[in-house]
Amino acid sequence: MRFTTTLAAAAAIAVSGVAANAGGLAQEVTEAPVVVAEPAPAPATSSVSPTYVVLGVLAALLIAAAVNEAD
């Protein structure tokens, strides 16, 4: 009877120890607060589309090639 009482007391202490650490022994994880940053203003763009620049360069090359062929 004494052994059974000791065994029951040991089991109760073991179970209460597990219940006390049910969340684990790791440190509590806290998330950083979310900070909303304002977007930076967009840089100023050129008034001429890059497509027109490419077309102008291409036209200049074609004109230069045509002039050189005529010589």
C-alpha cells in the first residue's frame, strides 16, 4: 500500500510538472509591429517616349546608309 501511494504521488507530481510546461520551454515569440511606410515620389520622367528616340535613331541610320550608297 505504501508503494502504491508513493507511486501515485510521483505520477501526480510528474503530470503537474508537464502541465506547468505545456507551452514548452522556448522563449515567447513576439512579432514586431507593422509600420506602413509612405511610398517615395516617382522620379520625373522625360516628355519624349523612348520609342520615338529609337525610331529617330533608326531613321537617322537608314538615311545615312542611303546617302553613303549614292556616292
